[in-house]
Amino acid sequence: GEDVEQSLFLSVREGDSSVINCTYTDSSSTYLYWYKQEPGAGLQLLTYIFSNMDMKQDQRLTVLLNKKDKHLSLRIADTQTGDSAIYFCAEKAGGGNKLTFGTGTQLKVEL
Amino acid sequence: DTAVSQTPKYLVTQMGNDKSIKCEQNLGHDTMYWYKQDSKKFLKIMFSYNNKELIINETVPNRFSPKSPDKAHLNLHINSLELGDSAVYFCASSQGFSRGTDTQYFGPGTRLTVL
């Protein structure tokens, strides 16, 4: 079955790195995604990783995937106040288009 | 040049009413989706259409009926609204390839409040 879990809250200071974690249960996941949701807005795709990769870097974002432990993380370097938002991981499993979203992590960046 | 648009942005209505939410995408995508986000921010897929054909139908009450007049539009009609229908409804679209990333692009959401 599909179950995607995230911790609910994360608070960091501006300039520090943030690490948002995600665990999933479906071993047939093909792609894993990170989306950002700012208050009152829709979801914006940040990055994704294919299941046969273990790392992907995109500017301040680093995605790590441990397929054996079914653990995904998103590291944001030099976190800014504009990074404050809810971050969702999502998995695409099997051959379909369906995305299963995690519970979301509220990131708060303090000055 | 909005990619995925929804109307209305806010919808406040009484229990028992029937309402519709519209979604349009100008990305040329073949697949469109409706998601529901509850008050705890849990986001769950409701429906997916590929080229006007229903391909995903999660366990959703049959008071919810999606309608796709063409592949650029996917509307959501809700009959006999209940308090528990209050949520933010997101429309999304993707190219529709099962293989590959098939990135989904989301609309801004419609906040439905049932009184």
C-alpha cells in the first residue's frame, strides 16, 4: 500500500540549512517529488528524483534518496525567509500517473 | 499566460446546495486531476481524466461528478453539499505519459466553505 509520512514542523534560522525528511512504503515508486506550497497558493514543483538515483542537486536544493530505507530528504542551503512554506513530498508508483502526497512539513524560517 | 486556472477562488455556500468549480489548462496537456486538501493540509487525489476519459476515481462520494468537455477543461460538480466538503480543491494537469516524470502542474486552488 501507499503511505507517505513527514514530520509536521521544522523551524530554522535564516542562513542555516534545512533538512526536510520523508518516508514512504511503496517499493514500486518510480519518481519522487518535492512540492512547495506558500500560504493561500497552489503547489509549486521544486524538484524530483528518479528512483535509480541517490542524489540530485539543483542550486540550493539537494535531494537524497535511500531506496533501501525508503527515505527521501530535501536539503535547502542558506535558508531564507522566503523559503517559509509547507513542503510536500510525493511519490509516483507503478505505471500510472497517480501521485501520493506526504502529510506536509511546515517550514518556518526565523530571523 | 496562466498555466492552470480555477474559478472561483473562493466559494461560500449553504449545506444542501449544488455547486461547480471550473478548471482550465493552456499547457496542451492530456491529463487533468482534482485533489482535495483538508484543514490539516492532507492532499488526496479524487479524480484523473486522460483525454476526456476517466482513469482515476478514488473513493469519492457520488455527489462529486467530474466533467471534461474537452481535454483542456475538467470541471467538478458537487451535489447536496455537506459540511465535510469544506476544503481547498486543487486542479492539476500533466502531459499524461505514464512513463517518465509526467510532472503535474497545479492550479491556485478553490477554497470551498459550506455553512
